[in-house]
Amino acid sequence: MTTGSPSPVRRRSTPEELEALPLVPPAATGLAEVVRRRYLLRMLVRNTIQSRYQGTVLGWTWSYLQPAIRFCLFYFLFQVMVGRGAGMENFAVHLFAGMVMVHFFTETFNGGTQSLVQNRSLITKLAVPREMFPVARMLVAAWHTFPMMVILVFVCVLLGWRPDAAGMAAALLGFLLVALLGLALGLVFSVANVFMRDFGKVAQTLTQFVTFSVPMMYPYTLVQDRFGEPIASYYLFNPMAEAVLLIQRGFWTGTTSDPTYTQALHLPGDLYTRGLVMTLIALVGVVLAQRLFSRLEAKVPERL
Amino acid sequence: MTTMIQVENATKSFTMSYHRSLKQLALAKARGRKTHDVFNAVDDVSFTVQEGEAIGLMGLNGSGKSTLLKLVSGVMRPDAGSVLTRGRIAGLIATGAGFDPQLTGRDNLFLNAAILGMSRNETLRKFDEIVDFADLGKFLDTEVAYYSSGMKARLGFAVAINVDADIFIADEALAVGDRPFKRKCKKRMDEIVKSGVTMFYVSHAPGSVRNLCSRVLVLDHGKLAFDGDVEEGIAFLHYDDDDDEERGKASSDDGLGADI
């Protein structure tokens, strides 16, 4: 910009400026381009969020109301009706904490998978970095997970939970793992879904599995009790199970009367090492997914 | 002179699948029928465009104009050869694509501007101009879902035409809105051409091509059949025949692509 004004306002380039510009392919792509055009990303995310509650009187309150009601329901069912849910302390918290993670993952994964097909009209007509759409869906999912977190924290505090550094690190690591994993899968499935809509169905089926394959409706100890080794170790290879265990460490164990005892009883060893390794693998997964995405993406507009 | 668009042996092929499900595919294979076909929508096209040129891209339906336009605008990438451009590309392509009907006109204005590559500052600077051009009055803060088709088109058009571009692309179907709006558009297009911006204009209307362009490219079945003077190009396509002449005049009176 040669305007010299403090605000970087763009004008039509002068002939000299034009000459200085490189001759390049017309549309830049890749995750780096998504970061460069973060203003557009922000607009997409904001507008998706806004349009969800368009026309409702309560507006964004719904995003607090819905999970709050769900939590009350669980609390009533497991704490009051069943009575200390299968002998576990604060089972409702255990369940809800797991749901937060699972919700974040399924919305990132399913939303990401549908993102290219849903934005068909835009993608086939205008040049935008197409990685933008799965990334936007991940951020939208994160935004919708936030109210659930608020409710979780609120309930935990009522139950006498106080944050501890190790627990917070665990929860953060869990979210990072889910974000990366969901993004990697979202990227791959979004582009695969363009070529074969079957992948959308596969994604839906996979997310159903996730609900049952994580220690949320049952404690991890149940897996060990029922199946023993080596199945319990295989179970832990599931990154979603790991992420849910991490958030249990962050919130649920802290609400029980003896957190150290609960941790020793209901959480596997090497929780952090495992989490770190899986997060790194997920990061590599994102890089690989991006590679695959850019290879297949060239054919996307004509197949939509 | 700076080269603004450089297209070298660009080829874009499309695959036509006749069968989608596994069963159909297996049946077709068993009966020895073709399961898919490949054709080149743009076939080995080469040309360069210098700064300040106004190119009219013409051709019959299905000759590959839109595909070539998509290659230049970056929506599609060539399967072979290369397409290189300089600076920002914008213009009247798919105006209003990406509108979210649930959002207000104002929100969609900002969203659309962002999609076209404008920053927030730039949008704010152009805001009044865009709103003025779209002439939506108090409907600006109404959801786009309640807009009439003309209003929607005007808003999309107003955003697109106000993006500062180094290469200005315009696709047909500019016949939006009523007569006064068309007049306004034509005036604006003339201004853009006069400002010396490089222009890439797809049209069937000889009148508006004559009006706006300094050079014509004609595509025929994906191949570049003609590249040169405007009158010769129009004659090459036989678009200057008998009653077409009159229509051309009529459309040049109206401005943009009125003969649809």
C-alpha cells in the first residue's frame, strides 16, 4: 500500500504497483490462506452463529437453556431416580462432562463433513480458500460448546469443585486434541463427501459410535472390570476416550469427596503422556489431511 | 505494459458419470456400456491480456466461456497448462452468491464484501456508496429472505461493482433490475472501463461488447477460435447478421446484456 494513510485502505493498484506484483495462480489455497483471510473466517463464523437463532425471541439464551435443561434431566434421572448412578459419585457431572467433549467433536466432524456441500452455491461460483469451511465449522462448534462449559463449571462449583492446575491442563489438552482430530477428519470427509455423499452417512454413523465408545455413560473402570486386558488397553487407543478421560480429570474427579482416590480408581495411568502423544499425532493428521484436501480440492467445484 | 492474465495451454476436462450407484455401475460394466465420459470444456487455450485491455469473451452456448472464466477467476484450476494473473480479481461474477437469507441486508453486505476479498476498513469506506447504489432504503436491516428478487440482485450487484479490482470480470446476466438501475449499472461499467482497469467480459450481446471491449476472444467447443479485433470477432461469430444488428443496437441502448 502506497497510500501513506495510517489505515491500510486498499485502492486500485497503480501501474507501477501492478508491475511489482507477481504473476500467480488466481486463487491461493491452504490453511495458511485461511489464517491470512481471518476477517472472512470471522464473518463466516459469526454469521453462521447468528443465523442459528434468527427469529427466536430468546436468541442466544437458547444455547444456555438447552444444555441446562439437559443437565437437569440427567441429574434427576441418575442422581434422584437411579440413585447415585450405578454407585458413582456425581454421575450426572461425569455424564455431562463427557457430553461436552462429544458434542464438540460431533459438531466439528459432522459440520465439517457437510460444510463444502452446504456452501455449494458459493464454492462453485467464487474463489475462496475452501479449507475455510471446515475450519469455520470447527470454530462454530467451539462457540456452541462454550455455554455447555459454563453450565458444567457452574454445577461443579456448586458441588465444591475448585480448579487445580493439573486438572485445567488436562481439560485444555482434551479440547486441543478434539479440535485437531475433528478438524483433520472434517477436512478429509468434507472433500470425500463431495465425491461420494456416502461419506456423510459414514460420518454420522461414526459419531454414533463415539457416544458409546467413551467413558461418559459408564466409568472407565467398567471396561476394565468387564473385559480386562488387553481390551481395556485397546479401548484407550481411541482418542475420543482419551479426550473424555482428560475432561473427567479436569472437572468430574474434582467434584467427588476424595479426588485423589477417584483419580486412582477411575482414571488410567499415563493420562497426560497419552494425551500429549495423541495430540501430536492429531496435529500430524491435520497436516496430512490438508495435503489430501489440496490434492482433491481441484476437482471439487465441478463435482458439487 | 504489464501482463495481467497469462493463459498457457490451459485445459479443463470434465468427467461425466452416467451412473452413480454401485448397482447401476455394475450393471453398466456387465453390459459393456460406458460408465463415464471425459470431455474438454476448455481445450488447450493460450492467450495473454495486457494491462488496460478490455476483452470480450464470446461464443455459443456450451463453448466453454463460463469454464474459462472460472479458470481466470480462480474458482477452478486447469488440469493441464497454466493460468496466471496479477493483482486482485473481482467483478460481476455470481453476484449475490453466498447470501444468507436469514441475515439482514447489512450483514450480508459485509459478508459478501469479505468473500470478495475486502477488508473491514475497505467495506466501511465503501459502505455508503454501496448502500446508495443498491437503493434498498429501509429494507437494509430486513432479512434478505424477505427481499424481492430485484432487491437481492441489486444488493449483490452493488457490492460486487464497488470492489476495487485490478482485473475486473463480468459475466453475462447483467440484466438485473429495472431500467433506471440498468442505466446506473451501465454508467458504472463505463466508468470502470474508462479508469483503465483490465476487463474480462463474457457476453452474447454484440452491442455491449462493441461498447466496452477493445479485443474479442471467441471460443468454439473449448478451443480458442478467434482472437483479435472486436468487429471481426463479432463477424466471425455471425452475430452481426440481419436482425441481430437491431438487437445489438437495442441492447447497447439498454447497456448490458439486455437480449436475454
